[in-house]
Amino acid sequence: MKFLQFLINKFHLNSSSKNKLVMKNSKRIKELRRIQKENIQLLGKLQEGKSNYSVDKWDADYKVHSNRVKNIAMYQSLKAVTSKISTIKSVKNSHKHTRTFNR
């Protein structure tokens, strides 16, 4: 109300302007109360609700995924090694057939 009185005094408002200002102010207060009530209801819902996460489940998931990553890395290493071995064998085999001895 102090703000309303300030405006009336500052701008020398007539009675119709005062009424409009009072109506706008009361609408604003009504809207603020509605928002405050809605916020209180939302806060209640948030506080009553159970959490949707589990640290134990996160740990179990982490272990599963880290094992998968290790297995993939090991498979990739084995694949690379076997590929090198097969390349070496094929090179050796190709040299066996093309060797000539000079005496």
C-alpha cells in the first residue's frame, strides 16, 4: 500500500486513475498469491516424492560397462596380434616358394 500511496502523491492522480491503480495493484497481489500457493504445492510434491536413483545400481552398472570395455580392448589387441601373426606367416610361406640358392 505504501507504493500505491507514493504513486498517488507523486503523480497527483485523480480519482478514476486512483481506482485503476488500486485495481491493478489488487490484481497483481492476487496473482502473486496464486503463484505462491502453486509454488508451495510443487514444493510439497517434491519433498514427498522418493528419489529415482540408486548408488548401488550405478556401481553395478559401472562394473558391467568397465568389464565390457576391457573385453573389447582385449579383443581388439588379440585381433591385431593375430592379424600380424597371419601376415608374418603368409610372408614366410611366400618366401619359401620363391627361394633360390646360389652356390
